Amino acid sequence: MGDELSRDLQEALRQVAERCGADLADAKIVHQHSNTAIALPTARLLVRVAGTPDSLDRVATSVHVTRWLAHRGYRCVEPVDLDPFTAAGHVISVWRLLDTVDRPSGTARELADLLRTLHEQPQPSVGLPSLDDPFASVAAAVARQRDGLDDHDREWLLTRIAELRRGWADVRPARPKGLIHGDAHTNNLIRLAAGGVVLGDWDHVAWGPREWDLIQPHYMARRFGRHTAEDLDDFTTAYGWDVREWSGFEQLLQTREITGLSPYVRKAADDDWSRDELKRRVATLRGGDSLARWSSPSG
């Protein structure tokens, strides 16, 4: 696996092994996109390397909240008894490795069941960021990126982000604010070999409008063909409320489209696939094409 990881990631993984007393002989990369996830099967650990070096507070929040949720019996991934730390310039969190199967994949109905239960939880004892500005990450990435992003596309994105920010300020949620996952789509459902699913990837957990969680399956259906109309109806029935009937639906959906560009903007200078996909997505947004399908990362 050494050839697949940069030297700094290899050093970070070595430090994880030292802290946890883990064997790296069978280490295996299981995911690379916004974050890198590396399984250590012998030690029954999953190491997550955050995509940005300034994310320690955010990752720490995800660890504390999932630890609290797991203690309450909620079906989510569970961290080990080790707080996130920085190693070789990377933010590291360590999780219990689950026995999983790839098929069948998580369904919209299963996601709705987990979100309904999540949205019924009280405010956790740990502090939560408030989802006041979902554009912060993508706006900062666009402003910083000088390679891999066309100047005209950059200017258009900054203008569009400003427009959507004004619209976000005017949105009036129909549901009470509460604990939200922040990136709730079926790709983040993990099917267990023993049966059932758990919800993973809690990096965006926050206190905010529950509609933000409910918009995700519709975004996945529109841009990636992830769900059929029947799937979306099943999601709505299982959750018990239809976000499509809310006046802010389209505003939130367009917001999600823009915020989803963040990892592609960050990686555009160094990764050809991310740069090409970013350019294609921006072209469809600039052209007002709400039916264009986007590609998902293969890693």
C-alpha cells in the first residue's frame, strides 16, 4: 500500500499504529475522496484522514457526537476511545472496523428511518456548530484556488455563492431546528454483515434546519440518478413529511449543488479527474441545466 499513499500519509499512519499498537501489514485503502479511509483488519480499526488540515475541531465534534449517539443506542459508526489528533500535518480519527457487505446497498427508506430517529434526539451535551453558513467551505476553496479553476468560472461561482447566500438568509424552515447529520445520503449508509445499516461520515454534523438532511436524497436523484421517483416517495413516507411541499425546497437543492463542489475545487490543481468534473459541473450550472447528470468519484 506504500505506493498508494504520500510520504506524509505513510508517516501519519505509522503514528496511528504506534498510538494504537496496531499492525500495518494488512492495511488497505477503502475510500479516497474528501477524506481517506484506511482499514487495519488485524487491529479491527478504521483510520480516517481528514481532507483539510484545519478540520480538527470539526472531526472532534463528529467523534464526540457519534460516541454519544452510540451510547444512546443509535445505529451509527463508533469511534474508539481515542480523541482525534494531528499527525504529519493530517487530522486523524480512529474508528471501530465493522464487518460489512457491499450489497444490497442502503435504501432511501432506511435512510429516512435513521434520519427520523436522529431528528428526535435531544440536543447533545457536546457543543455543535450551527449551520448558519453552508457556503463557507466552498467559498473559501474557490477564493484560494488559483490553479485548476478557470478565471471566468471562479468569478461566476463567487457571484452565484453570494446570490445563494442572500437566498439562504431568507429561507424560513418549516421544521424546528435540531441535530442534523449534514451529509445524509445513502452512500453514507453502511450495511452490516449481521444485518441492517448504520449511518457513517459525520464530519458535517451540526445544529440546523432538518430540511438540510431531507434535501440530500433529492440532490442525489437529480444529479446522480441515485433514486427513482418511487424511492423518493418511500423516503417521504418513512420519514413522515414531504420536503418537496416546502417553499424553500428548490433554494436548498441549488445550495446543495454548489456546496457539493468543495472537494473538487480543492483537488482541481492536482487531480485531472476532479478538475474535469468540476469544469463540467460548473458548465451545467452556468447553463441552467437542472437535468444534467454528474459523475461520482470512483474512489
